[in-house]
Amino acid sequence: MNLNSLTAREDWSRIGSEPELARVRTRNLPMAVLWLVVFCAFPSVNRAQVPVYEVTPVESTIKFGVDSSVPIKGTFDKWNASMKFSSTDVRSGVLEIEIQADSVNTGSGLKNNKLKSKDFFDVKDSPTITFTSTKVVQTGPNTFDLEGDFTIRGVTKAEKLTLTDNGKGSTSGSIDGTMAFDRKDYGMNKNIPFVKIANRVEVNVSLKWMRVSGAPPVFQQ
């Protein structure tokens, strides 16, 4: 047996031993760890770029009005709203609004009590009025149609909120929108004695917002 083949067998024998195999396997670990770090870093960078907004109640309002023989207009004093994005595409945004129905304020106690009753908002059994957008369609440089689920009196139907974004690309601004619905679609079939009320109800929202982190949304136009 020559010396070279004996040396080769000894080398293979050492590689076949558990300590040597462990050393061979760990030679590739630094590169694997590096790729793992890079892979994990990219999602975190993307998440850091997603716009994060806060809706500020100061100077924000939610109003409603209905044509009638006696003016019926008012506001809701208690509500929450949020704007959330899953990417920098403005169409990924979701607007959620939750209103406390018993916070209705028309300036008249008599009207307030009637609107809170079972004939209208039915605040005892349905304390909240909500809107959650399901689709964002950009209709102009800073105008949008938000299709969404509107719930009132425990009845949910698809409605559309048409809005304008004031503050494109900046860190603060407002969204102003209008949604109209037929009150009878939601079981509000009664009238107020001696008052003729139209079926169409208009809701106006004006929400002040601040972008607290992330990049501004990318608009289509």
C-alpha cells in the first residue's frame, strides 16, 4: 500500500467522523445566516414605508341632514375613525368609522329623543353606526369613491362615500366626503307627527388627519 492512498483513506475517515462532519456543515452557516438576515430585513423595510395615519377629532365632524317640513340636521358628538394602509398604494387604504348613535345632536331635545327611538336609530338595541370601506376607486387627482359596508339599526348594506383628500403628499390634511342612503332600506319607515320627512338622508364627514410615519401614499394621477 502506498503512502498516498493511506493518507487519502485517513482524510476520508476524518471527514466521516462526527466532529469533522459538524465542522464541514458549519462552514456554510455564515452565508445561510446572512441570507436569512437579508430576507427578514426586506419585509421590515417595506413595513416601515407603509403610511401610518391618525385621525384627529379636533376640527373633525360627522353631520347628517334630511329634507323635511321642519329642518332636521345635526351632528354626532361621539365617534372614532381610522385610516389604515397595507402598502403605499393609495387604493390599499381602509377607512373605518364607528359612531355612537345616542350622541346624536340636533340642538333639540325633542328631535334627539325621537331619532334615538325604535322608529329611527333604535340606540338601545343598536348602539353603533358603522362604515367600513371595502374598495377604493380613484376618480380624479385627489378624489375617490369608497365602496363599503354601512350598518345602522343592525342592518348592513353596501353604500358609497364620495370624498376629496385635501393634503396630498403632506403630513397633515383632511378628507371631506358625502354619503346618501335611503332610510327605509334600514327599517326607518316611520315619520315624526306633523312633520313630513324625505327618505333620502345625507351624511357628511370631515376628518382631519396626520401622517405619523411612513411614506405618503402613491396616487394614480
